[in-house]
Amino acid sequence: MQRFASFREFYPFYLGEHAHAVSRRLHFIGSCGVLVLLGVALWQRNAWWLLAALVCGYGFAWVGHFFFEKNRPATFRHPLYSFMGDWVMFKDILTGRIRF
């Protein structure tokens, strides 16, 4: 298992694991769904929506990995850095730094 001293060191690896455009799109859609479901959870004051947010986020991402990237999600090896990478990549897509 590859070790990383910092998130800055990890992020280029993370982007390499998301080279397929469809995979990046699925991650982005899943992250949008997470934000919507978090809002619903707060609005409804119902924590079950948090479970739906988790399933949505990871579900879309894992479809991208297993069917398009053909790799194992970094979440399994680097859960914290992978979670951070999801949101940094989301921001980078929104700002145009990464092609959608």
C-alpha cells in the first residue's frame, strides 16, 4: 500500500484514480446528491436522510470505479484523504480546474 505524507502528496494520486470522465461525472453527481440529502436531513430533522446521503455519495463513486475506472476506490486504503479528495475534486470541477 502506497503511503502519503500529506494530502498535497495524495491528491495527484487521487486524480490519477479518476482519469475517466464518466467516473468524475458520477463522483460529481453523487456529491451533489449528498449536499441535497444533507439539506433534506436538516430540513426534515430526520437522521435517516444522512444514511441516504452516504449511500448516494459512495454509490455513484463506486459505480465509477468498478465499471469505468476498473480500479479499487481509494476509500478502502486512504479513507480520510479520499473523502477530502472527493470534495476538493468537486470544487475543482465547479471552478473549471478539472474538466467535467
